Amino acid sequence: MPGTANLAIYQGDDYAADILVFEADGTTPADLTGYTAQAEIRTQAGDSCANAAAIFTVTIVLPNTITIQLSHDQTKALTKATYVWDVQCINADGWITTLLAGQVMVTKEVTHVYGASR
């Protein structure tokens, strides 16, 4: 069963978070060598739509950190107040483990001017 982690995202901002992965004892860093990871935001659990609301850019930093990122363009497209998300690790044999899952709370942006010039 995955752990629970709720995300708070401000619409139109860049978003990044680090996920530290540990062995079952909770203190030994997991070795993610040879693993890949994926994470998505969807409108609801079990969403059968082919397109996710947002797909995180996911990077594994050895030995045990998964970094998830969304660009401001991606968060700008999050127009609902709540979504769901999860992050999965896949080992070299294709074994998938969902590490975390939860809600995404989106705060609507105020400023709509993008870019350095105004």
C-alpha cells in the first residue's frame, strides 16, 4: 500500500519536490540503481482518460531520491481545485511499486502575465 502525500500547487508556478525512498525499516536509504519512475496527476482515481491532467518530469538521483517537477505551463493548465496523483518506481524486471499517492490541491493564480517583459 502506498504512503499518503498530498500536494499543494499554486497555478502558474513551477513546482518541484524531492521524495526520499527508504527500505522497510524506515532508516536505510533504498538503492534505486536501475530503477525508473513515473508520476501523473489525474482528475480522479481510476481515470480511464488517455491523457493525464499533468505528467511530472521525474529524475532519480542516486542513491534514494526521486525528484518530480512540473513547469509553470503545466500548472497553469490545472483549472480544477482538486486532483489526485501518484508516483511509481519500476525495477529492471518491470516490477511496479506505487510509493506515494494523494490529493493535489490547486490554488488559483492571481497574476496572468508570463515572461520577463511586461
